[in-house]
Amino acid sequence: MGHVDHGKTSLLDHIRETRVASGESGGITQHIGAYHVDTDKGMVTFLDTPGHAAFTAMRARGAQATDIVILVVAADDGVMPQTEEAVQHAKAAGVPIVVAINKMDKEAADPDRVKTELSSREVVPEDWGGDVQFIPVSAKTGLGIDNLLDAVLLEAEVLELTAVPEAPAKGVVVEARLDKGRGSVATVLVQNGTLQQGDIVLAGQQFGRVRAMLDENGHPVKTAGPAIPVEILGLDGTPDSGEDFTVVPSEKKAREVAMFRQGKYRDVKLARQQAAKLDSMFASMGKEQAKVLNVVLKTDVRGSLEALTASLIDLGTDEVKVNVVSGGVGGIAESDVNLAVASSAVIFGFNVRADGPAKQLIEKEGIDLRYYSVIYDIINDVKQALSGMLSPELREQIVGVAEVRDVFRSPKLGLIAGCMVTEGTVHRSKPIRVLRDNVVIFEGELESLRRFKDAVQEVRNGMECGIGVKSYNDVKVGDQIEVFDTIEVQRSL
């Protein structure tokens, strides 16, 4: 775990000696990758969690599925927001930390700064009297990688991590997605026992017989023992990331439990919706209605969907809100477009595309459809859209100031102030204020604006004019007449 761009994936790559990092969109590990590596002293399975702020939930689950957290901190960058968050997740899950101080090959590398910053967050190095191993590494040159693996295996020995291979498999769902050709595909991490092809698996509210198993390189396998990550095909839906999975003796049993869980989930969801409806009804009474940006969100995997939904909802304020009308895994279908039409929503596709019929309907209905492959881009676009929905701020702009040099009465026009324009332009049609000693004593409009005998619409800086103020007869020499304009300024979040 660690902050975005601190080199988590590159470090793993060096350990696996493969090259995933170069193809990663926007420097974010978009899905939890799971890999296992055989070392001289045993096998280590790595879960690569994303570093971006949107993935808080995913990282929290990553911490729960693991025995040891490797906290990657860049030596030239120090502790960052997601570094702190990773520490909190690890502590909340009660998982020990090994710190990898990465990017030691850079000139600006300062490992002591990292130690100091982490110590202030109660992650104290062993050589400073704490219990956390700090290992300087470089994913680029390979420095310290062996020491890091040794540190992890040492920590594992202390924890006495064991599992029973000869038992029905149990474990955790790392990720799940809907694949067009293969149906529901779930990445699972076996934590105990051995998972075999043909086993009946119950995962959250989903169940099914394991039709096929693939290892992390996409090769078919028949069995998966403890600490092995595999993709399984055959579930009847996509379970939530972080759900436990177990092998059950019969399909009947699996169906019963799944149906029971679905019923419970539906009850909870309905109760939440009812509460939300009432809450929102009370909230909208008694104050101006907040403006809402409706969104239909489709993503490639479940983790991205949860992360994006949470991030988008967080962008809202009291005045403007994001409402995710519908979120789902898989391509954009006609039903999504119909929903967008009904709720005047925009459609966001994250690493997914619309099918033919959906595209035709989108063109016909003129729906706003946007494709993304990087989380940052969605969030920035939505921020801008929300800023556009904020009601504009009304700001005053002073366009002209005239100083009263003389006051005289005209039988036809009443009190006239003989003025010199000292700033900008005085306009006949714009609102004015009369100021005495820089204090506003009257606000209103002009009755007349003259230059010599002629009525004019405006008088520029440095010129004299006669000003008649409507409904006000107390203008004195030395007063200032300020002409202003009200303009709308677009606000931003």
C-alpha cells in the first residue's frame, strides 16, 4: 500500500520481473492485482492496492485480506495523504507493517525524513526503538529487494502463519466483474483449504459451480491451495469485493443461503431507500432545492464502481449534488440509456463502451455519454460540471466616480450637482450611490445627466457634467457620486 506514484506496482514488477506498470492508466492500479511469487524461503502472495484517493474502500478491503502490509513510501516525497490512510487501514485491520523506502536511486532521497514523518504517526523504526522494519529499496535498480522479501518472511515467521491445505476452501473475493463472453468472473484469494474445479462456491449473495479456474497469468489450473489467487468462472452474479467465499457441500445449500442473504440485503436496501426518501423530503422542504447532477455509471469491475460512486457523491455541497441514479458492472446497454433519458442523467463509462442499440438510442435522444479510463478525469469533469451548476455570484463593479464641485437649482430640473468625473465613466442608466466622507448616504438612480445644455447618456473621465439625482435633494459640495454595475460571476467548487 502507499500513495499514488510512490512506486508500488514498479516494486512488485521488479519482484515478479514482469512489466505491468507501463500500461497502467494514469499511474493508478485500477484493479487489485493479485500475484504470487516463489522465493527460496517460501511463497509470498502480493495484493497490489491502488493509491488514488478514490479507492479508500478498496484499500480498506485490501488490508483485511492480508497478513502483512508493505507500506511503500517514496524517499524523495515522504509521507502523503494516502500513506497516512494506509497506516490507518493497516492499524484498523490489526495487520503488521513493513516499510519499503522506495526511489533510493534518486538524488533527493531522504530516508531519515521518511522515518521521522512515520514515527510521528506511531510507525517507529526498529533502530529507533520501535518494532517496524524499514527497508531502503529501489524498484529501478533492484537495490534492497531481497532484504525486503527477507523482512516479509521474517515477519511471517513471527506471526506463525499457517493454513490447512486438506480442507474445503475458504477465502476472500478480491475483485469481480462481468465478462461479455464468460459471464461473472471473480478473482479470489484462497486463505485456507484447497479450491478445486467443480467445487460449489458461495460468495456473499452469489453462488455457483466453479466451471474454470485461471491463475494470475491467465493459464487454466485445476486446484488452488492456500494463499493462491485465482480467477473463477461459474458464479451466478458478481459478488462485492471483500466478501468471504466458502466451498459448500451441495448446490441446494448454497442456493438457500444465497437467497436468504439476498432477502436480507433487499430489506436493508429498502429500509435505507425509505429513510433516504423521507430525509430528502424533509431536507428539501424549507429551503431552496439543491441542484442535482444525475449520473448513470457503468464500470468494468465492482471495485471501481464502489470507489467512483463514493468519490462522486463526496463532491457534492449544500447547493449542488451528484446523484448516481444507477451504477453497474459491464457495458452500457439500452436499459441504461432509457434510465438516463427518464432521469435527465449523463452516462459515464469507465473502461466500458456502449453496445450498438445503446449508441443509436443515445444519438436519437441526445444523451451526454462520456468514456474514461482514468479516475482523476471523471472527478475533474464532474467538478467542472458542478461548478457550472452553482448559481452565479452577483458582484458589484464600480464603473465611474464623479466629484461634486458645485450645487445649483434649476427651476425645471430641481437640484443639480455640477460634477467632475474623476474615475471611469458615468452612465445615465446605471444605479448610483451618493458618498459623503466615503460613507454611503443614498442609493438610487439618476434623474438627469447633462453636458452643458445637452442631455447625454454617458460622460467620461476628466469631463464636467451636471447630475440630477432622482428623489434626493441633499447633495453637497465634496460628495462623491459612484456609478456601479452588477455582474454575474461563475463560481467554482
